[in-house]
Amino acid sequence: MSDKAIVVAVDGPSGSGKSSVSKGVARRLGLRYLDTGAQYRAMTWWMLRNGVDLADREAVAAACPKPVIVSGTDPDEPSITVDGTDVAAGIRTAEVTGAVSAVAGVQAVRDRLIELQRQIIAAALAQSAGVVAEGRDIADVVCPQADSKIFLTASPTARAARRSAELGAVVAGGSAGTLADLARRDAEDAKTTRPHEAAPGAIVVDATHLTLDQVIERVVELVETARG
């Protein structure tokens, strides 16, 4: 197996299990871990706390350079802070979840966070065995030169169940409400990314009928094959 530091890009729609799988793969392979979605949530958290009108795209664009967002890359203890404040719990609230697509859809926000993500990936390549980066557009925008590209997907019902477990509760309206929320997120995300479309060269892994351990094993196998 090659000793070259690698980048594993894991893309997929909301609720497909990207975070759990990516952390598991990073642990298995001794890699760092980057949750790019958490950065968009952190930006949204800051905007909400500072009274920025999220319907005003120009206001969001003007404000987005202000917060200092720092992502820890330890897969066992992934951390994220905004201006020195730990927001790991705060960014998972229903308020942030409902607003993040509006913030992520502003190009100035995307430009700033993509540059931050590239810096983190470059540091991981220089200082460690590499990194598993997960999000919406890692393989075709953030790091098109990634050594291994995975597109993780699942049925809407499976995604809704995973999203409810991730947030610790089902959204208003029960399972139907969670499904509706995912459909709304997908529609919003599709304005700036391709949440249901794999990047060129990416291998699709359908997690609908697989356990978490099975998905991790499958992705590890794909990464090891790509490493040679």
C-alpha cells in the first residue's frame, strides 16, 4: 500500500450518513476528518446570532468574512468553533437546520468556506496521512483531485430516519415532516450543488439496506483499492 497522503471525498445528500461513515473511515485508515457541512452551519449560526437578514443575500455576503471558523479534524472528537466559541451543539438546532440552505446558497459564503476547506485539506496532506472530507461538492469543486471519490446515497425514508437520529428528534409532523424537510433541503441545495448527482469518477454507494459498519467497510475497501 502507498504511503502517499490521500484525500477521500465523500459527497451525498442530507441524511445519507456521510458524517458517521466518514468518521468511521477516517478512524480505520488513520486519517483526519473534515465536516464541511458543519462550517456552513457555523456560518449560519453566526448570522442568526448577529441579526443578519438571511433573506438579504447582499447582507449575508457582506457579513460572511467576519466570523472566525475553526474546524478540528480529529475523527474521534471533531470540533468546531466560531470566534472561539464551541458551537458543536448549537449548529445542530432546528433553527440552524432550517436556515443553512439560504446561507450556503450565497456565492460569497461558498467562496470563503471552500477556500478554508482547501487550506485544511492541504494542511492534512502536509502533516498527516491525509483526510476524509465530506459534504455536497467535495469531489468536483473543493478537491477534484481527490484520490478516492465516494458518492453516498440512500432512499428518502432511510435518509429521514438517519436525519431524525442525528438531530435527536423528529421534526414537526413526524416522519412525514422529516421527509418534507429533506425534500426542501434538497431543492434548496440543488440551486448551488448537485445533491443527487455523483461527480465524475465517483463510486456510488447505496446505504439504504446496509448497516453503518457495512458501509464503512465498503468505503474502506474502495479507498484501499484507489491507494493501490
